[in-house]
Amino acid sequence: MVKSIFCFAVAAFLLLPLPSLAQGYSVRAIDAKSGKVLKGFKITMRYNCIARKGGTKIVDFHCEYVSRKTGSDGIVHFTEVSSQSTIDAFYSWRVDYEAVEETSARVIPGMETIEFHHMSLGELLYEIFRG
């Protein structure tokens, strides 16, 4: 009796549909100079960019954007992206921080660490007024 109940429970467990793998992409934000994680740091992800051409010119350029803050561990999770998504870039909402060049190929689901450089006032003014 107990053996048959156990076999039934195992068979029922094996026949349950497996949950799909969690989609999404995570980013760990760290300060490029100190190496410390950036807590409560707002990051915007730009993804699924589509350019529509009219002849030889780009007529329309559309991207999707998602903004979130990092947690106490410096990690932010973007659950909107799926394996069909293409991630274009990550931005800081703070004007005085810029992302250090990202060179890694992104695989979704996945995670990467991005260093953000805190710009000095001179660097910030240069970025504002360069032409």
C-alpha cells in the first residue's frame, strides 16, 4: 500500500510540466575607481531597437526602455527581456556617471558586471559642450 502510494507520487511528480527557465538579464553596477557596488543606482536598459528605412534614409528608429534601481547588492534585474530580445545599451540616470565600454556578448538569460566611471566637473563640462 505505502509502496503503491509512493510510486504514484513519484509518477505524478515526473509528469508535471517543468517550469520554463527564468528569462531576463541582470546587471551588477560597480564604481570603476573604487570597485564598490553602487546601491540604489538607477540604470536604464535600451533593447529591441528597430530602424525603419525609407529609401536610403532611416525614417523611424524605435527602442524599448526599462529603468530600475540596483538593490543593496548592486544588482538590478530586467525581467522583460527574453531570448528573442536584443540588448543595445545600459545607461546611468545620473549625469555624472558613464558606463565604461561594454565588450561582452550578451546571452539571455544572463548577467554581466558593468563599471560606471564617476566624471569630474571638467569631464562633465567637456561632454556637455563638445560639438
